[in-house]
Amino acid sequence: MSNSSKALVLLDLQNEMVHADGALGRMGLAKIVAERQVLENTRRALDAARAGGVAVVHVGLGFREDYADALSRAPRIERMKRGKIAVAGTWGSEFHQLVAPAEGEVVFVKQSVNPFVSTNIANWLQARGVRELYLAGVATHMVVEATVRHADDIGLVSCVLEDCCAGPNPEWHEHSIKNIIPAFGRAARVDAFLDEIGTRR
């Protein structure tokens, strides 16, 4: 596939999740993200995608202040409501500055774990002839895994950039990468992405 048929999709790399001052970040996820150098690795992939003609897609979580757009009845939503987590337009919902969207890059705001459910991302990818996705983000066992599963069902090929992902529990990340992702796509590291799009030097 040519680079024009590829997209780098960044998932939930928002202050709330990956910054040490974020509501979920300060519960331990930001520490793991820092230890794994997720943001730095993702920035390498982002710079390479921009240089190599690969479409860049940013996906984030964002709710109304009253959470009227949250359809899930799972306990995590009640916890988010109590903490006012991921409210659209707040600092927490903004993308971390290291991997923030550049001018002209598309941003989708979702109200679900799976971005295909509550955004127009599938139509956007189809309209641009994108057939292969490279995924980075948090958490591995949540949004990343959900994206890979759905992408497979609609005929897209996915590669999870393992060193650009993390979960609040390293064991959950490893389980997803080793046991779930290979059933629906594949996992690789950021260096492989650079090789595949021809931008590694």
C-alpha cells in the first residue's frame, strides 16, 4: 500500500489521561506513559507521518458538561461525572502538547470507547482511500483494542504501535498486545512504522 492509503491514528492522548496533573493521569497512568516514553515515541511517529505523506487523525474523548451525550451505563461513567473528567473544552480534554494536532489535521471527538461508534471516522477514512491504520494511544486494552476490533470488521488493516501505547496496568497492556491484537491486526514498534513508510534515517 502507498502512504496515501495509510493513516496514523492517535487515540485519547489527552491531558486528562497522560499528563501528571490529569484526573486519570495522576492515578498512575501518566507515570506508566512516562516510563514507556509513549509521548516521545508517538511524537517520532507523528513527525514521520507528517513528513511521509501519511494522514494523521486525532481522536479524543469529550463530553458535555452535563454528560447528556454519554450513552454508556458502565460504572466508569459515573466516576467520570463525579470528577468532571473529559469535559469538552477544558484543559483535561485537550491533547498533550507534545502530540497536539497541527493546523489542518482532522480531530474527532467521541463519547464512547470505540471511536467508530460515536464519530464519523469510518466515512472520513473511506472517503480518503485509507485502508491501513497505525494506532497509538491509551489505554491499550480499551480504546486501542476496541479500534482494532472494529477496524477489522469493516475491512481495515490495523497495526498497533506497541511502544506508543500504555495501560494503567502493564499486565493488561501486555495481555492485549500478545493475546488480543494479533487476532484482529498486528503489533509493531515505532521503528517498524518508520521503515514501512520510508522515513527512517
